[in-house]
Amino acid sequence: MTCQGASSVAHILHVTRLWRAGDEGQGIRVGVISGGAKNFRVLARNRILPNDVVRFGQGRGRGDEGDWMLQVVHDIAPRAQLAFCPGGAPRQTVACAKRLIDCFHAAIVVDDINPQPVFFVPTAKARGYARLLQRHLQVLFFTGAGNNGGGYCQGTWRPQAVCMGARRLDAQTFGASGRPYDRLWVSPGAQAVVLLGTDGSAAHPGGCSSTGGPTRLIVTDRAGRMLAETLSECPLMHVRLRNNGARVAHWRVYVLRRHRSWLGGAMKLVASRTGLGVSPLWLSDHTQGWAGSSATSPGLMAVAAVDPGSGDHGRYLPEAYANGGPQCWHLGGATAGRPSGIARGCIRQPVFAAPDRTQVAMPAGNARGYRDKPFTGDSAASPAAAGAAALLLAKRVAPQEIESLLEHTARPQGAVVGWTSPRERTPRTVFVLRERVMNRGADQPLFIAACGGDEAAARRLRRHARAGDPIAQSLLGTLCNRGWGLAPDPRAAHA
């Protein structure tokens, strides 16, 4: 057991009282789905993971995150029986969940497989999980809520003429600004990916059908000089590019089509930073909701991440990249330029937030041996919640009571009417934090503006941080650490 990480997370989740009562997950089977567990043999040989983990493949060449998730569950529920299955594409992930239930008899299934971004609702994974939830009412399903906390625009086709060189084209107008492009800010040295998709892809989960004409995705600088371009009959595409300058780059993103070829539906534009993990890049026109979660099935418990080191009187700050929810969509149709019916909706997710940053054994920097490092993101938070649920099942709490029990014993993170206080005297209490009641207050708009290169907003956020505001300090540290709108500065981030 990696005691340093376990003690921090276990203290926040209040699971030590269950350990003292002898409840350590004995008799409970937990199935983990992630990209890969290629170093399991080394970890088992060093007694970091138990030897009896059941593996339905190890996901060769797809990383070691499954090993880390297994460690988090094992740290919290050390006597639970564990299994691993390598997921990936939605159908493969659903097949893994089914195999863990049918062959391993899992009482809990936890995964961190989320498409980036979500182009339609419900996703293929959510539809598959919904079928499993209907057939296996006693099984608990946890999933990561997604680490892409924002940065997308979604809407129906609303064209506006734009001139590019000698060509006159129709460009998609997102948001309410009326511009034939969306704006994007990228910090120096950052790599970025701009993605485009449509809700029409839901009818073709195995691929994509033509929409009757080519779609062109273009990124230019402010002067209109072309930086990247891609063309496809199937409007599921992306371009990758990098800001090699010394200052924040202001880019323009165009979606170009022949107007009459559009068959209806909604388009979604998403921008993410790559290279240091997936994180959002803010677009100038964006709707409410989030881009990176597939937890759109009732009963599938999405878990977001909070920083366990940020606690102040039981309040914890969400990780800056964490999906805060709710998951909303705005799907409509248009024929010959005339809008038809518009469907809107939101699903309350993530359901909970739990601490990440558990210390797990990761490969050392010299590729020899292992050392303890913090495991961050919802990939660490979701197995922490699954481990807590395993302890409750071992205490003979009914599966149907777990979600309600976690909800009603959660520590509220803000003054939100209707949220219950912790019930300290309940013997089965386990604390899992609810992300929805996190309150970043007045500092959040400054954070968003600073991400977009607004120097005045960054200065105001810095003043709030120097005055001792812990939320401003956390947000400013994130900007400096990740280079969002500011030049990356690890020393300033640490301070």
C-alpha cells in the first residue's frame, strides 16, 4: 500500500473508521477499465499490487494508467478482489464492462474512458452502459467525469459569407457574436488540437456518413494567414498546431461549407491543449456545459477531481481542468437555412467529486524502477469513489443505497440551499465531495479571461492571490503551471 497517498485520501473520505471496524472491502469484486496495465507484473512482484488481480488483457502499448487505478482502489479497499480489462473505443469499453460482470462477477465497475470531446448525447458508451444498468441492477458503475473542463461551442448551421483570398465562402457562425469565426488563445510553446463534430454522428457509431458535401476546418492568425487546414466529406475532423512564438497567439477558427449541402443538425467545435494531458482552451463563443464527459446515463456515477491539498475547514478546490458539469447539449436542425425544432437538455453530472493526487508507483524518469508520484485527474478520483463504495458494500450496505448515502454524507462546498450537511453520527458515513456545489466566486471570470490572454484580468487575479484569497491562489497557480494565457512559470506556480 502506498501509505502517503492512502492516508491523505482516506482521511478526507473518512474511511479509516471503517478500517478500524474491520471493513476493508473483503468479498467485494471491483473491475477496473482503463487504457493499459503494462507494468502489472513488476508491481505485483514488488507487492505494490496483489498477485491475484484477474486480467482480461493488459492493453499493450497503451500506457500504465490501469495499474495506477488499481493501486487507488487497493489503497482504499485493500481486501477487495480486483480485475482489469483494457478499454478504448466505446464498444470495446462496454464489452469490457460486460465481461467484468459476466466472467468476474464484479459488484463495482469503474472506468476512466471518456471521448474527447462529446459530440452527441447520449454517447455510444452511455447507451451501452444504460443497457448494462437495466440488466444488472445490483452492479455499481463509476466513471471519470472528464478532464476537459470547457472550451467548446455548439450550435446549428448559421452561415455568413466570408472572403478568403479570391474565394467567397459560407462560414459557420457560432454563438451570438455574428462573426464568421471563433477566437482561440494559445500560450507560447503550447500544442493545440481543434476538433469539429456533429450530432448526426450518433446514427453512425462505427464511423461517419457523408453529409452531402465537404466540410473545411481552417485555423488562421489574426491577419488571416493560414496556419492549418483540413477537408473531409465526414464532418468529424481535427487539426493540430503549435504556438512557436514568444507571446500568446490569437487564432481564428473557421468552419466552411457549401450552404445548400447542409442536411441539418448541430455542430460542435472544441479546442484542447495537448502534450501535457488534455486540457481546455477557451473559445470566445461557448455554450454552458462541458465538452469531455460521456456520463449521460442515469445511474452511471460520474466523479470529478478535487485537490486534497487545498482543504480549508473541509472545503476543497476542484482541479482547474475538472469537468464541473452539468453536461448540457443544444441540438437543432436546419433545412435550407431555416431553423426547425431545437432540443435542449442537461444531465446532472458529475454526481460526486473525490480527491485525486493519490501517491502511486509510476515509472521513474530514467525508465528504471519506480517511484511514488501523485496521480491526478478524474482517473484518480473515480477509483477513490469506487474504493469507498467497496467498503460500504463490505459493511453490507445495499447497492441501491450507495449513491444516496454518498450524496447525503457529502460535505457541501458552498452555501447552496437544499444540500445536506454531513451526518457525523451515522456509522456508515463516508465523505465524497460534490463538485456541483463548488464555488469559485468572483475569481472564476478572471481566470477565464486570463486564459484568453487578458493581462488586466491576470493582474487582478494576482492581486487577489497576494491578498491571501486561496481560490485566487489556486487558479493563478494553474495558469502559471500550465501556461494558459501566461508564459509557463513552475516557480511561480509552486509559490
